[in-house]
Amino acid sequence: MAYVSTSDLSARLGATLYARLTDRVNGTSASETVALQIVQEAEAEANSYLAKRYATPVDLTAHPELKDVLDQRVLDLAEYLAWRGSPFVSDIPGRVQILYEQARRWFEDVAAGRVHLPAGRQVAGPVAEDDSPRFQATARKFTAEELDGL
């Protein structure tokens, strides 16, 4: 389940900037393929943090109250990735860098348990695995009572 779409990224950047940052050849016409890669990379980064505490991707149909908070943070990541990957810009604007760092810190805080997702219900946690050795002993052939006196 996707947190954001390419149209969300386009709406945030505006049509001209969206085309400039997603067209890796001329910087003039938008590339949905590149935009999709940017969005998927941002979501993968977000999930890498969220997976330390929650089952990912977070189900936004079960937790619609998380949509806005996750959308904004993932869009912050995606916008930074779009600027960073474009061959037509030399510097990433300070505003974009600050939003990216704030989003990363927020995800790090979620992963560390300092920030909890504001869900109305408990968000599914990671499934714990027990990798301890397993064995089963066979039944005893002789019991203490049977050996009494030996």
C-alpha cells in the first residue's frame, strides 16, 4: 500500500518544477516512471524506520488517522530525493534539506520508540521470531520408582 502517489508529488512541486526534477534527459517534460521511482524510494526509506516498531507498510485503510502524518513525512523525503537526483539543479534548497532532515529525525524517533504513531487503534507490531533451539526428549524408559533399590 502506497502512502503517496506521483500526483501527490506533482501537486506539491507544481507542474513546472515536477517536470524539471523528474525529466532526467531534458528537464522539460514530466516522467511518471522517474517520479514513481522517487516515491517508491521515499516509501522504502520510511518503511525501513517504521519496520522497527510496526508492520509495514502501515495499513492506511485500517488506520486512516495516520494518512496525513505519514503523507507529509514521506513527501518531505520524496521532494528531497527528486531534487537530489535531478541533473538540472546544482543545489538543493535549504527549505527542502530542512524538511528532509526533520522527516528523517521523526522516523528515527518513531523507530526508537520516542514517538508513537497517533493511531486510534494499536498499529500492528512486528512479528517476533523465536530462533532458540528446539528439541523434544523421548519418554523415559525407566522411572525413579522402577529403579528403586538399584
